[in-house]
Amino acid sequence: MQSDNDDAIWPDVLARAPHAASALPLYAPLLDGPVVLGRIAQTLDSKIATTNGASFWISGPADIRHTHRLRALFDAVVVGAGTIRADDPLLTTRLCAGPSPVRVVLDTERSLGTAYRVFTDGPPTLLACAADRASETHGSAQVISLPRAGRGLDLTALLAALRARGLARVFIEGGGVTVSRFLAAGVLDRLHVTIAPLLLGDGVPAFTLPGVARPQDGLRLDWTLHRLGADILLDIPLTPARA
Ligand SMILES: NC(=O)c1ccc[n+]([C@@H]2O[C@H](COP(=O)([O-])OP(=O)(O)OC[C@H]3O[C@@H](n4cnc5c(N)ncnc54)[C@H](OP(=O)(O)O)[C@@H]3O)[C@@H](O)[C@H]2O)c1
């Protein structure tokens, strides 16, 4: 049975991502207000790329389309410097209807060159780096200057800076280091983990988190399982630590 709220949501989903009808339960939690979603596509042995950084294609076409739907549904898409270096992605919405998000690149030391496609083509890009490495622009990107936190940037400050620009719905697309840092900082509302029936033996790890001594000290999660072609997608709600 639909509530009044559902009536408002469903046409919006269908208008923005028309191929999503069969998976509304997966997308509905993402439509209501500010949300920070992390996403990983990994192999059965928890790799997101081969040792030389190749990640096309870990998951199948249905998961790639799912990623484009997420881009269409979010204000901003965030990736780490490692993903820009390995893939030189455009991060635009191409495989479904809908707008492209603002692109946000995390690069603490501002070590990336300016020739990558996010800095030359397509929708607006923001480059987030440490305050002591900042300037006004980086290629065509605007620079967000942030405090350092541990080995990276202060992610609470990043999300506040994005909210101040009207970007409250934030999709963390990868890679593993970046999604792990958001998870460790306690600022994710949700995780989508796609698992492909593939073994690579070695490669770039999905999650890199501090180890624990006993299984009961680990982060135990709840999940709902969805089929995405030959892959499975685990939809994992989290309780963010932020206010
Ligand atoms: N299968 C998938 O879902 C998927 C998705 C995306 C990418 N990939 C693949 O994954 C690989 C890259 O992943 P990765 O884990 O090695 O790297 P990554 O997460 O893309 O980038 C890591 C780098 O991003 C910067 N960074 C990330 N979080 C930060 C934070 N909180 N504060 C400041 N800087 C931050 C840091 O750069 P500095 O060290 O320079 O400061 C860090 O070393 C590539 O091979 C790519 O093809 C796979």
C-alpha cells in the first residue's frame, strides 16, 4: 500500500531514472533529503581492481547502469585521487536519463596534474585539498581548502562545505581508500556493495579499515540483497556519527 509520501516519490524516481521501476525499494531510501552514500563494486575476493589498477569491468552492465542512476540522483559524486589517476573518468550520467552531478575529487596534496578529464571537460568539478596546498583553481576546477584529519582531509568539513554550496546529496563512488575513509569517519548514511562472481587472486582492496582483535569488535552490518544481472548488490543502512 502506498502512503501520500510514496505518491510524491515514485513519479520523481521514474522521471529521473526511468529504468529503475523494478528496483524502487533500492532507490526509495535515497530520495529523501540529505544523504551520503558509499558504493563499491568488488570481486568475491574483495578486490575493486587488478594490481595494475584495471577495474573495467569488475561488475556487469546492470551494475554500471545502477552507478549512472546514482549519479543522476545525487548532487555531487566524490572520488579519490587514485581513481582519477587509474581511470581518468568523466563521472557524468550517460546510461540513464537525468542530470550529471557536480564532480568532487579528493587530493590532499594536490598532486594530480590538470590534464585529467574532470579538470578539462564536462560539468563543474571541485578539487578538495589541504589548506596549505590550496589555490583558487586547479585546471577548470574550483578548489575547496580543508583542514587535514589523520592521513587525509576532514570529511565532516568537506560535507559541510558541499552543503554550503547546495550539495547535500553526496555519492562516494570510490575507490576503496576513499569509501573506507568515509566509513571510518562515521559520515556515511548508506553503503551499496556490489559483489561480482569473479576471483582476481590479488588486486586493489575494497575496504581498508583498522583491524580488530575479535570478531565481535568488528562493525556488524545489516543488509538487503538485490540481484543486478549476474551480480548481487547489498544495500546497507548505516548510522552516521555526525550531528
Ligand atoms: N570497483 C569499484 O567500485 C571502483 C570504483 C572506483 C575506482 N576503482 C578502482 O580503484 C582504484 C583506486 O582506488 P584506491 O582505493 O586505490 O584509491 P582512491 O580511493 O580512488 O583514491 C585514494 C586517494 O584519494 C585521496 N583521498 C581519498 N580519501 C581521502 C580523504 N578522506 N582525504 C584526503 N584524500 C583522500 C588520497 O590521495 P592522496 O594520497 O594523494 O592524498 C588517497 O590516497 C583504481 O584502480 C580504480 O580503477 C574501482
